[in-house]
Amino acid sequence: MTNIKQHIGSMALVVKNYDDAIAFYTQKLSFYLVEDTDLGNGKRWVLVSPPNSNGTNLLLAKASTPEQLEAIGNQTGGRVFLFLHTNDFWRDYKTMQKNGIRFNEQPREEAYGTVVVFEDLYGNKWDLLQLV
């Protein structure tokens, strides 16, 4: 087999409003706005990324159909959707608390690390996770 090199560059996250989503991710979660390009007709190419990320971005995609609107906040049927890894769980947890992030539980220690489930502005579930 040839030397295949692949990586996930972006993951689409359906949102109601570009500006509200940008504000949430950059102000509440301290993500960087990587790109915000006007594509015309109300469409934008909006990428956000956690600080010092490995290159995977979230593509904030504004819902444009009834089916997409229904998926906002529940893109995985109620399961945790995304996993935000950190090198300092308690630093990030306390910052997120100060920024008004809604947590679904208390932080817990698992065999694999420290974790807590939180929600984004639309209700999508995330894990904040520091691996051991």
C-alpha cells in the first residue's frame, strides 16, 4: 500500500446565526477565528479552532433548510458530539464556568482522565477532557 497521509481538516457544525456562533466560540471558549469569508447570497465560510490546535477546525455552517434547522443542537441524537482535549482541565473548566458555559454534570475522574460534559450555545454536547 502507498504511504497514505490524511487528516480531518474541518467538521461542519450547523448553526442558526454566524455572528452569534462566532461570538460564543471566540468569547466563551477562547477559540480563534481562523477565517470568515463572504461567499455571497448570505453564505460565509467561517472556521474556528481551539488555541494551539492540531489543524482541525469547526466549519460554522448556517442552516438553510428546515431539516438543517431541526438538526441544530442535536447533530448526534443527544450523544456527546465533540471532544475538546486540554492540557489543563481545571484551568479550562474554571474559565468556562466564569464565561457562563452550561455543564451537564460535575467533573469526574475516569480511568482515561478527567472529564465533564458541557453544552454549546445551541445545546450540542461536548466533553472537556484531559487524558492521563
